[in-house]
Amino acid sequence: MEQYINIFVDESYPDFIDKYLTTKTLTRLKYVTQFCGCDYTKMYSPLFLYTRFDHSLVVAHMTWHFTHDKKETIAALLHDAGTPCFAHCIDYVFGDYVNQESSEKKISDIVLQDKEILQFLKEDSIDLVDLDDFSRFQILENKSPKLCTDRLDGVLHTCYIWLHTHSLEQIKEVYNNMVILKNEDGDLEIGFRDLKIAEKFVCMVYNYAKELQRNTDKYVMKYISEIVKLAVQRNLVSLEDLYTKREKDICDIFAANFLSWSIFNEASTLVQSEIEPSDVFYISFDTKKRNAIPLIQTPYGSRRITEVSDNALEKYNELKEYKDSKYAYVKKIRKIY
């Protein structure tokens, strides 16, 4: 993991972030996995454990690299402070499959419970209101399909750690070609100097976005959301516990109270079907479509890569048309019990 993180550490290290790393708010994120529960089944095999803390650290380093702006870098470090255990699985608990914005708490509400961070923010002249409105931080956060550091790490770590489709060297090549450009709205945005390298990034986006439309990811997240709902109904955990406890502790509760949890842990194969199955727990729904269409530097100004590359346009069209089978299930999980 250290090799991955070090790719993004700028020559001028932002040492002002170090004091935040041991606060209770950031420490909690060390126990929230990045891949929304996919670490708890053999249907995936991440290279190593990658947590919301690791993601937050990488995004902070990326943001500093592109901006050298202290406020935006600290915002980047804290951008996932309101994330619950199992992350977007909890959006599924609330029936929010498409937007996936229901479960995250306001960062200010989290930070207000952390006196240490409040003191550090005061020292760094940052108001809480700055942490609840990321629209002012365009390099850190913006709407899909624009590229930002949060979305950039999502693409890169998915391809390297989760899906094993790209190497560290390929990630370095892509990252080192990135620059800040002006987009079609006149705003600053991360883009590429070289078309060929940008096309390599498009292949990464394709793998990332396609995987998050596949039934495997949807099944894992739906199963965890359903077991969370049952655990809450039986007073084994509360929704508030998801923002205070470690994922491992909650998983231990699942293991002690739900026989299907061990089957889920060992499951390695998902059955795909166009016919609605019976007598099994299955999934069949649409979910959030993620994407990133980067800018490319041209002699005529910045352009979306789809405007200048037929190869990229073809990839995005393939992605747009992609749809997994209508139903999917694990044979041995007949119900969550």
C-alpha cells in the first residue's frame, strides 16, 4: 500500500496535515473499508486492505499536488469524515441505489464532536462552513463526468487494488501526465497533456465504471444492506453505531447472529440469470452510474477527450450500453437468516 500512496506525495510535503491524522475522526476511518463491504467475500480479492483513511490521505496528497492550497487540502483530508461503516451499502439501506447520497453525515456534525480537530481548524483559519460546501473546491469535488481528486483516486485504486487490471507503473504514467486546465465552464479541472496517455486513463475509467454496474458489486452491497437492516430491527446494532464502531466489530455481530454471513464470506461465484430465480436471495435493480470523461490539452484549448478521440468515444459508448444480466444470486444463500 505504501508504494501506491507514495505515487501521490508531492515533493513539497504538506506537513500541516500530519496533526490531523491521529484525531479520533480520522482514526475511525482506518476501520471503514473503501470497497463498500467487498472485502468480506471471496467474490473479490483486493491486493491489500484499503480504507477510507487511506483514500482520504491519497486524495489530500493529490489535492495538494494540483493546488498547493492549504484549505482545499485539509478539506480533502476530511471529505469522508461522515462516511458510515460499509459506506454506500448504507445508502442501499435507505433505498438510495442511484444517487448514493443518503447515508453520509454532514462533516460539520462529525467535526463538532472532535475538540482536537476543531482546535486544528481554528489554527489553520478554516471555518466549518467550508467543509459542508465542497462546490468551492473544484479540484477536490465536482459533478460527474468531470474529473476531480476524489473521483481520480476512485478510478486508480479500483484498477490497481481491487480489479488488478493496471500496475503501479501504469498509474504513475497516467498521474504524472496530469495538469490543471480550464473546462468548458471556465472552471479549473484536472486534465491531460498527452492524448495517448489520456486514452490509457479512459481504459481505466471503463474498467472502474463497468465494475460498479456489474451484478457482483450490486449483490455484495445489497446483501450487506439487508443484513444491516435486520441487525437494526433486532436491536443488535443501531444506525448510529455505523458512525462510531469499527466494521470488524459489526461483522463479528453478523457472524454471531446470522448463519448466512459465513456463506457470504466464503462465496466466490455469482450465478447470473435472465429468468427470475426462486427460493434464493437475488438482486435485480439499477444503481448509480459512475464515470469520468477527462479534459485533454490541445492547441485550440481544452477539450473533452470524446471530442478529439474516436477510441475514447467508442469506449464510452460501450460503457453507456453495458448492462449485466437481469438477475444474480449466490446458490447457497436462500435468505438472510
